[in-house]
Amino acid sequence: MAEMTSPALQAVALEAAAESGSEAPLTEEEGSLLATQLPWQRVRVYVWEVPVRITHWAAVITVMILTVTGAYIADPFVVPATDFVMQTMRFIHMVAAYVFLASGVLRTYWLFAGNEFSNWRAFIPTTRRHWAEFRGQTAWYLFLRRDLPPILGHNALAAGTYMVIFFLFLTQTITGFALESVHGGLAAQLWGWLPALIGISTVRIVHHLIMWVILAFMIHHVYSAIMVDHWERNGLMSSIFAGYKFVTRRDIQNARDGGMEVQERSN
Amino acid sequence: MDDIALGLERLLAERGVSRRTFLKFSVAMAATLMLPPIVGTKIARALSAAKRIPVIWIEGQDCCGNTESFLRASHPTVSELVLGILSVDYHETIMAAAGTAAESARTATMQAFPNGYIAVVEGAIPLADGGIYCTVGGKAFSSIVKDVCGGALATIAVGSCAFDGGLPRANGGPTGATGVSAVVPSAKVINLPGCPMNVQNLTATIVHYLTFGEFPATDSYGRPLFAYGQLIHDQCERRAHFDAGRYVQEWGDAGHRQGWCLYRMGCKGPETFSNCPTAMFNDATSWPVKAGHGCVGCTMPDFWDQMTPFYGRLAHVPGFPMDVTADQVGLALVTGVAGLTALHAGASYVRHKGEERRTPTPEGGTGGGVVPAAAAGGGTSPASSTDTNGSGSEQAV
């Protein structure tokens, strides 16, 4: 136990030793340590940094605005009481698109500058353990297994889903500017080749269908977040506002993205 | 025929066309070319002194729609003569000769004016099975196009079919139809797509050559910028209704009668480049949108596939029946996900209740966690069976 520095780590080690069947009786000091630093006690872990939360909510708000205005642009079903409805809708759609783009640029930067929970390594399964968790998580969703490996940031399946969503966001941005390219300017110089290559009608239908896929994703995403928050009681819903999750010391130690370093800066 | 070279003005006088009418035509041409009115006098001078340039007009997989447009040129007498300056030596639909005599008229022109005649191609060129799906005088049309366009001063591809295959190519047409540029990549080709092309643009292209000695500047599709450089939507007389949100909801409704925007009825003006709203057709009388029908985008590449349905905004989703719309596909997706989500919520509630009965919570009242100790720290999860775990508890053991 000499190499252990923090009381929390010592407590976790003590419990593990007890579980492995060690016969050695606890000293009085060790007993009180276990009593105050319970391994199953939940502590605050700072998971989502400010840019992650800002870009998340920027995406939520802009996707909602883009969906409503985009639905009107696709099919202007309302006969307006005021003037310049389409012009206003298109203006809002474009402004929201630029905010969405800026948010995407910031999040992409944070894939390289962020902590271990928002870094690109959290998304791309590069280790066998990450792949195993991906399969395990899928099996859990399909009711094929009961228990889950502990995780602090994105679980492997969610991270995989977000990679698909990032790709759809990127496609949506590119097709959006490609649709705008008929009006000339920078969009035409950058993305005019795309409608020339696959046809503007194809660009439009892709842009439209991805909107529906994103809506379907949002339903699943909100459900999963509420469900995990409800069953695991780790404050997941609050974490995307405040940045903190509430996880047992044992889970911090055992999680793929946890370990001693995270344990040290959590309380 | 050589007396045509003696001068346009004498011919105009013979036909009773006043100089005033001729100058009006010249200024109209300047306007079509997006040039200032003063250029009209330069055009008039150039046309008066213009030399004869022969034309070979060949037709492949077509409907003669562009020939119809050509024969119904606005300002008929002047245009007729200007096009007459070009002296159409070969035109299957309008020439008197037939059979071998007609074919020899073509070859005679090609030999007499090497690189000195203008080839006009109307209709698509089928390439499948050696081009047997369109033959003229026993020769595949594709080989005729290669011969005629290969030795021409320039080629003007009139209509959407000669541009990129048009209707015969639509939806994977079986004849391997394509446009002139694809068949003769080395030829100088001016594309005048449209279904049909506007003869005003054909006349203006030729007038540009006769006046300035070169063909007009073109875009990446080889279409003259003066005619295909601007979006229909940006020149449309119904644009104010678009911005305001006043749309025709169905044919013949109050909005339609008041000339509201046809966007919701599938108008392709917002993605089509052409000068239809300004040049218009039939002596600048009207054009489709002015007449109350949406643009179908006929000047754009692959328009039969890319611009359909003509009466709807969104394309058909590949892999679904034709009567299923994109929004029905999307709505079914969202409904399906919502349904699966509700099912999953119910099933996980049942699972959770079952687990609570089987497993007493190890934390008691202190932590409130639901993961059993065995699952988190024991050997049952894949996580703890690997050496990357690195947890404090294993170090302690």
C-alpha cells in the first residue's frame, strides 16, 4: 500500500483485496479509511468541458431552427399574413447554418484540444477493449446482456453513433452550401462542382433526407440519455448543462476512460 | 447563291424590309448578347459586309423541335436573311433534295469549305451497339457527327438532346445516347440546350461571330454566358411573390389567377440558368412562367432525370415506389424509431424490475448505484478481462 497516495485509491485497493479473498484482517486505520472513502461512494467527475457543452447546445438550437425554416423552404405550405416570409425564412436558415458551421469548426478543433472524454480517441475504436465494449453495449441495448462496463464519457456505441452524426452534419453542411451555390459567390466557387457532378436534385434530396435521419437520431438520443440517467442515476442529464457526472470511485477506477489520474482530480 | 455575298442591304430592300427594321433587329441582338445598344450599329455594319458561311444542319435522335424553333424565328424576314447568309446547304427536314443527292450536297460542302463551315447538330447521338440505333443513308449517325463536326469551323449543338443526350438518354435510355461534346471531344462546340433552344440565342450566337469574328464566351458546359449566365429565378417577374411567400397552392386557384409564384407547383426556375425571362419566345411574347406554368429546367444537364418530377419540389427517392415521397420515407423513419424507442423503454423497465428482485443493491442507502459489485469489479465484464484496465484495484491485488 506504500505506493498509494490518495486515501480514495487506498480504499479501492482495500476493497479489491477483500473481494479477492485476502484473509488478512483490517487494521483500525484501514477500517476507518474504508468507512470514509467508500469505493461505491459517488464523486463528482468533470467530464464535459465548456466548448463541448456550448457546441452541443448550439447544435440543438440551430438544428431545430434549421429544421423548421428548412421545412418551410422545402414546402411553403402557409399563406402568410405578412410580407417577405420566404425571404425571412431563408435569411434565418442561412444565419443558423453559419452558427452551426462555426459550432462544428469549434467541436472539430476540440477533438484535438479537448480532454480524454471529448478527444478524437474517445470516438474511434483503436483498442480491442474499445471494440469489446462496442459489442457489449450493442448486446445490452438488444437485451442480450445485463451488465455494462463502466464508462465516464461516451460509451463505445454512443461514440460510434456520434461519428455517424458528425458525418451527417458535415454532409448536411456541404449539401446546404452546394444548394446555395446557384446564387454564385464563395459557395459557388467552393461547392459548385457538387451539383455539377451529381445533379442539384440529388443534392437536394440528400439534404432533405438527412434532416429526417437527424430528427430520428434526436428521438433516440434524448431517450437514451433519459434512460441511462434514470437507471444509472449518475446525473447524465445534468452533465450536459453543468459538465459533471456523479460516478462511484470504483467505476472511475475501472472505466476505460477513467483511472488514477481522473480519480485524483475528482471529488 | 453567290449573290447573297453582294450585300444584305440590297436583299433587305428587295424584300421590302426597311433599314429602320434592320437596325431594330441589330439593337435587339445587342440586347440579347447583353451588350449596350451602341453595339447595334457595329452589328448592322458587320452584317451588311458579312461573307457567306455555309451551314450543315444534321439531325439524330430528335423531334425536330429545334428546327421548328429555327423556322419560326422572330423578326422573320431579317433573321431569315441573316441565317440565309449562313446558307444552309444541308438540312434534312427542309431541303428539297433527297437520297443520294442530299448526301452528296453535304459531302460537297465539307470538301469545298474545309474548316470553313458551321455544323449544327440537333438530337442525341446513340453510341450503343456501334451506333446502329440511328443511321442516315446507311451510316451510323455517330460517324456522321465525327466527320461533319471534326472538319467544321465550329459546331453548335442545338437543343438538350445534342447537348447531353436529352430525352433519349433519360433514365438510362437503352441506345447509349449522348451529346456532341462527348462524341467529338476535339471539336469546338457551342451548346444551346433547351427543349427547344430559343432561336433568338442561335441567331445572336451567329451574329456575335459575324460581328466580332469569334464565338461568345461560354460557361463550363460550353453554353454562351449571355444566354445561360443567369438564374431564371433572379430575373423572374414572379420573384417578388416568392420572397413574400405568396405561392400557387393548386392549378387554377386564386393565387394562380393573380400570378403568384409557381415554386410550390414544382417550378425549377430557382436552379435553372437561362435568359428565358428576358429573351422570351415567339417574338418576345411570352415564356412558360409568364404563361402560368413552372419552369421545367430544360437548359440544365440531365434535365429529364434531375428536374423531374416537373410538378413537385423534391425528387423521387431511389429504391422506393414512384408514388412514395421523400417526406413519407422520412416520416416513416422517425415513426419507426419512435416506436422502437417506446418498445425499448417498456422492455428495459421490465428488465430493471426483474433485476431488482434478483439482486439486492450492494450499496445499501449510501450510493444508490445499480451496478452490482460483481459486474463492476469482477471478471464478468469484457472491460476487466483485458490488460488495458489499469485500475487501482488490480495494482493493489
